[in-house]
Amino acid sequence: MESALDDLHESLALRFAFGPFCVTPGKRLLTRDGAAVEIGGRALDLLIALLERPGRVLSKRELIDRVWPDVVVEEGSLRFHMTGLRRILGDGEEGARYISTQVGVGYAFVAPIERFEGEQPLVEQPVAAVPVRRFSSTVGSLPSRTRLIGRETDVQMVVERLQTPKLFTIVGAGGVGKTSLAIEVGHRIHAARPGGVRFVDLAQVEDALLVPSALAGSLDIPVQVDDPMVVLLAHLQAQEWVLVIDNCEHLIDAVSVIAEQIREAAPRVSLLATSREPLRARGEHVHWLNPLDFPGETQELSVDEMLAFPAIELFVERASSGNATLVLDAEDAQMIVDMCRRLEGMALPIELAAVRVGAYGVRATHALLGERFSLGWSGRRTAQPRHQTLRAMLDWSYNLLSADECLVFARLAIFVGPFSLEAASQVVADGQIDSVTAAAMLDELAAKGLVAVDLTDPVGAYRLLEMTRAYAREKLVAQGDAQVHLLAFRHAAFYMDLLGHLGVSPGEIYQRSARLASQLGNVRSALEWSFGPHGDPGLALPLAAASSQLFLHFSLMVECRTWCARAIELLELGYFGTPTEMELQAALGLAFMFTQGNSELAEKALLRALDIAVALGDQWSRLRVLGRLQIFYERIGDFPSSLAWAEQAVEVGHDIGKPEAIAVAASLAGISHHLLGNQTLAREELELSLRNSLPSERSSTIHYGFDHRNRTGLGLARTLWLMGYADQAREWAEQVEAEAAALDHSITYCIALIWTLCIYVWTGDLDKAAERIDTFAGIAHANAFGPYIAAAMGIRAAIAIRAGEPGDAVAMLEESLARLQGMRYELLTTSFEISLVEGLILAGRHEQALAQVDRTIAHCRISADAFALPELLRIKAGILKTLSPTDYARVEITLTESLDLARKQGARAWALRTSMDLAALWLDRGRRSEAKALIGLCREQFTEGFDTLDLRQLQALWEQL
């Protein structure tokens, strides 16, 4: 009872004095110059709450709970009573300053006060002094740590650097994990030096004048003078602390000055600051904190390999924490990788998305993230308010920007992906802000962590992270449609000009296109706007023509086809018959050919491009288009027309007179002769081409649409095999395939694989063929090459049949052929139909095999697809022998025709197979000496390739004889 009375008497005697005012809480009395002041009960309760903890920001929720403990009220009531309290105190009048507002957080009492018990002051507390707190002997004032993922190298580096006192700042974009890193560093240092770390969080401090008092309060330093820095520096002089100052960006100027003062007065004290931009203080060391590593787009990894990346590991850990029963499969892992890639390794967005996964699952979260980047997803309730959503975090940064910085930041949302300083200064600038100011503001935004910087890419040194761009886009849209359209026009115009200066020669175009890999997003965006409802057709067509070079460079055939087709519709704007139309038509024809097949649209586009080249007298362009026409007619199985285009190319090449032109033309002619069955002439032309060719270069490959030297080598390899030089053929095939892979050009590589796969099937190198077909199919699917996707199925079936394991190969071949014929891709028809016939024979379906082989022979005679006719006649003879075992004459006539034709073509490989079948037939008829003479002649003709399947069979037959 006596203790309670003592407490009552003490509370009645307790008084707070500030300025002309005095508050006695126990009597609920406010006086001014000794006279009572009328004040409401709620306002007095607010004042007492603030006085009890001077200098500390009390949150709105804390104040509401204190003043209205049993009533549910809105923040509006708090603001109403706080306004009344300020009016009573005269806050802001004649320089009087008592209560400071921390926007969005709460309020703090900032005036000097005296605390009395009875007539004697107990403690004098100055501006913004905070309540006395005793430092824990275990962890000090450091917040609790969480498991840090993917930051061990950063932690060790910072800890090591802080072994000697210095000012060290961890800088990075909001949400990258600066605070977590600083806390972990603090704990590591504390473990080695207990009591040697102090932590100060400035997130709750709005006023720069409060920084010294906040530091003093966090360090448990009592201040009894008007200037807290004097006392703070005096206390720090003798210390060997590491002072961690978190969240400095909004008070950057004040912190910079104070940091310099501390380093000068207390040289044994280290300062570890976190900020979204460097302090730019004297002696500062800066560590830019990068996002967490995640797999690149082209990496093919196992689930375990994916989980080894820090970003993925963080995502999975946080998602599993939110749902202990969460089980992830390979598809889930791929979606998580995609989300981390879109979130660009930023720790906070990854955690927010992972929390979502815990409740809704991976697929739903991935779908939502794909539809629209969410700035409003909530995170941990215990996180700081500005870290609970991405929007809150970005609001924090945005509110610290100047008016010009806000304007430039919003306009940068027009860029999709990386952009250059030149692009930003030209696109962002207008009558409101000039290019010099725009460039300066870009540097400021980069320093504040709102713009990412990669100086290794001169055309894409700057970039808004996806979450930042989504936020900036909202700010841009708020400026109005007119502003957005003007900005989009300048953006499209800039990239049209950039692409319009790629150069003239293949080398120039290649080198400059290669540097623009990072700009594909901006080019696509410019095209979409230009062709859109609010776009500019005058920009759209030349932009599409210029971008076609870029899309061809990166083998983006579908996109090239899409934009060229749309541009063709705008030719009436004054582009008929111009070099621009020629490039559009040539690119469109090539793109149609490799994505949708050899359609009439592709043919029409290429013929139109050739007409324009002839009219313009542009011989080099004419040669380039003739090359595309030759391969077009070759692919549709019209080999005489293919040769006719090749002969035109030979004339043009002769007129140009340059080795490159002669080489291209001879390549076209050689391949045409090979397919028509004249292997001797084919070899002459192909070797002429190679003598005039320089080594394959990707610049020429892209310029012509495919690599002529590479294609020449492939044609020579096939020709050499047919002529009986199997080892040379395989050597060329290996060399040319390796060169095609090194060119990193999808079309050229697919052409190489198509032709070499046939050679491996012919020679019986089936393991090699099985390995290569997977590569071929992967490239075809990745690039949406429709004809090659269908061809991959047929080649797999042909390999299985050649291996004697047909399974469902016949059905696969029939489907492949149907799809290829639907796309008018006839180049492989004969080879696939040979395999189909062999598959039917293996299945015992000889009648169907005979009908099919007759159809194929008839087609070859009409189309002049003669190179495989000897083999087709040989196979037909074998079927006839099975169906009519006694009709030797018919079988012999067919084999004799095959042998005569093979010899006429110079195709010893076909002649060998036919000779073995004919010898076997003669053996059956008792004509042993004739058979032996024929086989002996074959053995004399072959000087290599003895390990091939055909020559092994030849040797076995010779031993039998």
C-alpha cells in the first residue's frame, strides 16, 4: 500500500518542461508561463506519449493503441487531434518547433525538454534524444539475422575490409539485400569482437536534423546539450566500434557530413553504411551489391543444378517456409527459374513471389507474374513497411527524387531492356527537358539505384529492372496519352536511325548487328508501336526493312517474316521498286521458305526482289537473290529450274568478276548438277567454288541467307561418296559440319546436318547419325523451322530402318512426307521414300513397296531428280525378285538399267550396290565366273572406305566367290 502511494506521489510530482510549457501527467495539467492551458484529454494523452519518449518516432499505430486502447478508430482521428495539439502549442509559429512528422510512419517530439521530480530537474534531454536503452552484451543493438543465401563472398569481403577502420558503403538498388548483408557482417564482426558493433536504423528518421540525436540514442549516449554532435564525437573518440548505419539514402547529405566528422574525430571507429547511392564522402569505400545469380536463358540444367543458383535457392527456401508440404518437380523448377530471371535476381521481389507460391502454388504464381508484374504482393508482416510490397519500396525511392529526376525516370519506361546514354538523351529530351539535363538525370538515377548500369555494353549500358520499369510505366501513363505517344515516336525514330546505319558491306552489317543483341526488345517495341493504332506508317515500313537485317542476323525468321509481311502492305507510301522494297521482299521470301515452307508467297517475294535488283542494275543483290531462288526450286523438287537459276548466277558471277561472286555461282551450279545426277560435272563446279572461296564468315552467311562455302562442302561430300570416295566424303562432312556449328547460324547448321545425316545413313555410321539427329531436331524446334521439324521425324525413321529396327518407322515416314509435301519441301522426298520402301520390305509388305518404288521412280523421271534413280531401280529389282522368284529376266533388266545409269552418272557407290545384287542374281543362275568378274572389277575401283557397310558386304561376297 505504501509502495503504491509512493508511486502515485512520484507520478504527481513528475513534470516535463519545454519552451514556455510545462506538463504534469499525474495532474493531467498543461501550463504556459505558469497559467493553465485548456486542452482536450486525447490531445494531452498524445502529448504525454510523445514527451515520455522524446526524439523517437512513434508510429501511428502505437499512438492510437496508447490513446484509444479500447476503441477502434481510424488514422483520421489521430490526425485531427494532432492538428489540435499543434495549434495549442503554437507549433511552427515564430520558429517554435515541437512535433515532427515522419510521413507515412508517425510523429516525434523534437524540442529540448527538462524532466522534473518536485522542484529539481532529473534529466535534461535535448532535441530528439531517445529513451535510454542498455546495450545487450550478446548481440548489441543488431537486429536478428536470417540465413543469407548467395552472399558469402560479399560478407567475407566486407568483413575483411573492415579489419582496418574506414568508411565503407554497401550500395545497391532497393530490395537487393543491402540491410541483410550489413546485419550479417555485423554479427560476424561481433562474434570476433563482442560489444564492438553498434547498429543504427535511419529508416524511421525523416528530418536531417534528427540524425545526430538518432545516432546518439542508438548508441546509448546521453546528451545534455543543444548540439548532440559534440557529445557524440566526444564519446566515439575512445571507441573501436564498427558503427552500422542502415538506410541512408533519404538523408544522404546529412549522413555524408556526419560520417566525415566521425572519421576525423574518431579514427578507430569504422562506419558501415547502406544506401541506394554512394555517400560521396571523403575517404569512402563503396561496394556495389549485385543481384543474386540465376541461370541464363540458354542454359539446360538439371533440377539440382538449377537449385545451386542462389536466386533459385532463396526462392525455394522462402516458398517452402510458407508451405511445408510444397513439393517441386522439374517443370516447377523451370518456372521458378523463369520467375527469378524475370525478377532479375533481386532478393526482395523473389521473397515476395515465393510467399505467394507458398499459398497458391508455383504454376498460379508464374501465370500471374507473366500476365502482369505485381507491385502489390505482400511480404512478411514484420518487415519494414517500405519492404512489405514492391510498390512501397519504390515509393520510398521515388519520393526522394527531384522534379527533373521524376520526369526522366518515368520517361525511361519507354525502353524495353538495356539502352544507351545516347538513346536516353535523345528519346527523353523535348521542350521541357534538354538532352544534357536528361543525361545528367540518368546518371543521378543510376547513382540512386533506380537504373542498373553495365558499362561493358556500350549500346545497352543502362536498364530499368522489370519491377522498376513497371512502376515507372505507371508514372509515365499518368502524364497522359499525348506525352506517351510523343515519347514512343521519338523512341521508334531513334531505333530506325540506328538500324539505318548498319552499313553496306556484309562485314559492316554483321559487326554492327552483333553489337545490337541487347536492343532486340527496343526494336520490337518500336515496331509494335509504329504498326499499332497510334503509330506512324511513315516510320513503320523503313523500320521494318532496317530491322530485317537484325532479325536475319540472329536467325529470328518468324519475326522477320511477320514484320516484312506487314511492311509490304505499306509499299504505296512511295517505296515501290526501291532498294527498301527489294530488301523486304528478299528477306520475306527467305523467311517464308524456312518457317512455313516453299509457298507461292515465298516464290512471289523472291521473284519480285530479283526484278527490282535487275531494274536497279544491282548485280550483287541479283546474285544474292538468285542464290535464294536456286535453293527454293531445289527444295520444291524442280531441279531443272533450279539449274536454270544457277546458270543465271554463273553469268552474273562472270560479269562481276570477283572471286566471291564466281564461288557463289559455281556452288549453285555444282549442287544443281549433283542433284540432277551428273556427279562428274558437279565435282568440277564445286571444287571451282572452293578454290575461289574464302573461309566461311558469319557476315557472308547472313548476307546471303545461308553459307555458300559450307553448302559447297556439303555438296562435295555427297558427290564424293557417290563417286566412291567414302573416306574423303566423311572427312568433308565432319569438317563442314564443324564449320557450320562454329558459324552459330541456325539455317546454315540445319542445312549442314540435313546433308551430312544422309551421308552417315549411306555409309552406315548410324551411331553418329543418331547423335546428330538430336542436335538437328533441337535447332529446328528452337527456331520454329517448320520444314526441318517435319524432316527430323523422317530422318529418325530412316536411321531406324537402316539399322534393321523399323518399329513404327514406316508410319513416321508417311507422316513426315505428308507434312513436308504440304509445305512443298520436296528435297528430301526421294531419300525418305527410299527409306519408306526399305521399311515396307522389312515389314514384309512387298506389294506396297513395289507400288511405292514405282511412284517414286516415275516422279524422279518427271522432275529430273536423277541422283537416286540407280538406287531406286536396284531396290525395285530386289522387290521383283521376292515377288516373282522365277522372273530372272525382268530382275536382270532392271539391275542392268540401274548399273548403266550409275556408271553414266559417275556414281560408283550406287554401281557397287547394284553390282553386288546382280552378282548374287548370276550366282543363283550358275553364272559364277561373270559374278566373280563383276565383283572383282568393283574391288579394283575402290581405294578407300573399306570400313563402310557396303564395302564390308562386298568383301564378304568376294570371299564367298
